Amino acid sequence: MILGTAQIDITPPLGCELSGFAARQQPSTGLLDPLFAKVLYLATSEARLLWIHCDLIGFDQQIVADFRQWARTNLGLLAEQVILSATHNHSGPATIQLREAGEYDAAYVALLHHRLRQGARIALQHTEPVGLTIVEGQCNLAVERRQTATPHTDPRVAALGFRRPNGDFAAVVVNYAMHPVALGAGNRWISADIFGAAAVELAQTLPGAPVVLVTNGACGNLNPPAENVSFEQVKLWGRQLAAAVGPQLTAATFDPQPRLHLTRRLVQLPLDTLNGDGINQFASQARQNPVPLCQWGDKYIRVVEHWRTARLQGQSSGSPRFHEAELFAVTLNDVLLLGANAEVFSEFTDWLRRERPAPTYLVGYANGDLGYLPTRAAYAEGGYEVDVAHLFYGVFRPRPGGLELLASAAAELIREFPVPAPQTRGMTPSLVSH
């Protein structure tokens, strides 16, 4: 396997609006730490992959489509050979459309396209042979933020180290499921939050000064232990996350000839569509919801009314009846990384692991962001992710069962990647319900 890397600064100018919190005062007023795009180009005799991971909240679907078209024209890479993923950082610029939670910044997006293309060219032009180290650690930072009767978290931390023949690290990919929102809505300073701190720690402590991608997992219901904490606390938590895998990476052996396989599937997820009367009724009820009213006040009223107007206009122009979810599967030796362009609940990864007992991890916010995909149980319980979040996106919410439908499609997809027989013994069949 050959690997090319790049690390490109994508820090926005001071004064940009920060995305992710409706309660935040705008604009940004300072800089705590820079934001980066981390680029990996992997190639074997059988497959090629360009993976760019950014300290951003996510990618608008048009950003993904435009970059993939550029990569096809200029690099000869197909859509199924390109991943754009994000940490879901809430202290960076607005690169998705969230009403009243940071204005989408077209000027920044134009700059971002330039930087992503620059990073891709650098990675493809400077490659070297690498082997692969795979380890898994445990970290109990993430907490179930919904405080339901059946809380679920995922303490697993995956780490894939791409190592030069002398053992030094050229790049590392880490995966952990948790919203990087430790700085909270009170923060007005640009930062990469916990995941940025973890990446800095590993880059400084691992031999070879690797490019480090700290990716997010199935974190739709998971937060850090607290919000609105100091930057010093953020760095401490970042070091804690890094410590879950850093020593193991250094101690582990590596495979000098790793295998790479890719596949991709599009899945239509039905939306909970409404007619004109239903739209008006939902909006009128939403305006009376005391929790978001108390939290966001007039901002929330504007969000509801924008949603009402957009959806009523959609009645005449033909509103979409489906979200197009994209599943992007990457296997490196026996490890499966499954990218999804949504904010899925943490149980999703456990469902996949029942289908595939070899190491399996979900990479969220990959190739877009459709918003939340809660479990059926969460729909029954209600709450922000179920009743409110889609209003900020200006769309109909996914119909209950969407996450389970995506899990079924993912199960079919990952069956295309056989697991060595010894690892499949004694495993139970799928328990995903529909």
C-alpha cells in the first residue's frame, strides 16, 4: 500500500459566524486553535481512496457533489473513491444549512474548496509505502445526553496507524462516538474542540509526527461530560481520548502489506411528509413547545416560521419524499469503517457488530449531513432530536424506522466483506428490528 498525506489550514477569518448552536451570540471573536483538513490518499493494486477529514460541523451536499466532480475531472477518481468527512465541530464556520445556528458562509465555502483541492493534489503527488497497525481502546468520556430510561453509549476507540518501514507513523485514523461540543454555546472563539486536542496530542507523541484524523462515530445521542468548559479542560479530555489508543499504537506490530477494499450504496429513507393542513398544524403546535421556546425564544419562532413557509412552498414545487442516505464502506484488512451522511444514534454500531464480529466502526458526517436518525424507541420518547432538530434544517423529519432501515441496508452491504472463519464462531444472528 502507498500513502500520501497533507494537512491544510482551513481556519476561517475572525468575525465569521460559528455553526451548531442557536443559543450562541454571533459572530466569533477570537481563536483558540486552528482548524485543519487532514488528507489521506491510499492506493493498492486493487483500490484507491482519497479521504479528507475536516474540523467542521459537516458538509452541505452540494459541497460534496462539487468536490467529487472536481476529483473526477482532475484526479481521475470516481465518487466511490472519495470521502469527505467532518468531526461535527460546533466551534467552526457554517458549512451546512442550519437556520439561526450560524449563517451559511458561501465565501468561506469557496475558500474551503480551494484548500481541499490543494490538499488533494499534495497527497497524490507525495506518496510512500506504508504498513498498517490496528488497535482498539476504551474511553468513557461520552454520556447519554437524552437521560432516557435505556441509555446507550459506545466506549470503543478505534485507531489505525499507517507506518513507514522504520516503524514511524505517517498517519493515524481514530474513531470515537461523541459530540465535540465541550466548549458549548457560550463559546465565541474558533476551535477544533476535543477532537482537535486529541489529534494534536497524538501527532506530538507518536514517532513520525503523523497526520491524525480523529473521526466521529454514531454520536447522535452522545455528549461530553459537560459543556461550556474551559479550553484547558478540553485539552485534558483530548489527551484522555488520545491515551486510550496511543500506547497501544506504539507497542503493536504492523502488517507491511495491508489490503484495501471499497464499496458504496445509496439508500432512500422515507420522510414523515405532511399536507398543507398538517404543516400548519405541526408548526402551530411547535410554536407552543415550552422547552425550545425557553431555550431559544424569538430565534426558535423564526425557525418554525421559516420551516412552515419552506414546506408550504414545497407543496407546489414537489417536496422530496425521501432522504438519500449514502453508506460508504472501507475495509483495511479485517477492519470495516462504514461512513454515513447522517447523525445516527449510538446503537446503530452495535447492530452492525452483530452482523460482522470483526472490528466495525461507524464514521458519521461522511459525504454530507442529513440530520438526526434516531431509533424507534427515541421516536416514542420524543425530544429535541425527534421533534425539533429537523425544523432547523428546514425539512420534514425522517419517518420512524429510518435508522433501522439504514441498518438493514448496511447489514447487506457489509456481508460483501467476508470475515475469517475463526472470528465468526459463536456469534449471534442479527437483532436489528424493523
